[in-house]
Amino acid sequence: MRAQENAGLQGWTGVAQWGGLEFKKLVELVKPLPEAKKVVFYSFGEGLYGGTYYDTQDLATALYSECLLAYEIIHYRFPRSMKRPLQLRVENQLGYKMVRWIKEISFIASEKRSGQGRRRQE
């Protein structure tokens, strides 16, 4: 468990105890290809314009020691009924960058956006 501060765009902040897997440990296990520079976190949630909600992080940011794939908060393990298996926690990011209900993680070389939230990988 580690205490992490959460900051919102509106200026509020909060601190909670989060538990989970450090992202850098996952990277050590899966060993992404050397050309991977970005990480895409896909959610079970729907995007603003349809499709799957996702967000990206630079791999260097995701390797930051405070990046966590959280599955519990203050000794409360998220129940399966909440359909919230993992939530991204990045200490140096605003709350909207912390994808909830993570279903897939991809390592990519770059990301090009085309249209409303759609992406084309190169």
C-alpha cells in the first residue's frame, strides 16, 4: 500500500492508500520491444465518441516508480461486481489520465490520431 495524492483539473486534491502492481514490474515481466515508446491503456468503458475509451502515457512516464496498476484502495479490494479490475495510478498526472477498468495494455512505437478519438498505429 502506498499513499498517493490525486489532483483534479478543478484544483481539488485528495490522498488515498492504493495497492497493486508497480507498472515497472509488469514491464520487467513482459519485456516490450526496444522500439516501444508509448503505452496504451484500454478501458472496458466507452469513449466519448463511441468505441473503446483509452489513454496513452510515454513509456518513460509509466516507468516512473509511482506508476501503479491499482486493484485495492485503503485495504478495500475492488469486488468483481464493480467490473473494475485495475485502475492506472500515476502520481505526477492529473486524475483524468488515470484510466479505470483497464482491460488491455499495449506497447507501441508511436501514436497517430485521426478523427474523434480514433487512432492509427505506425
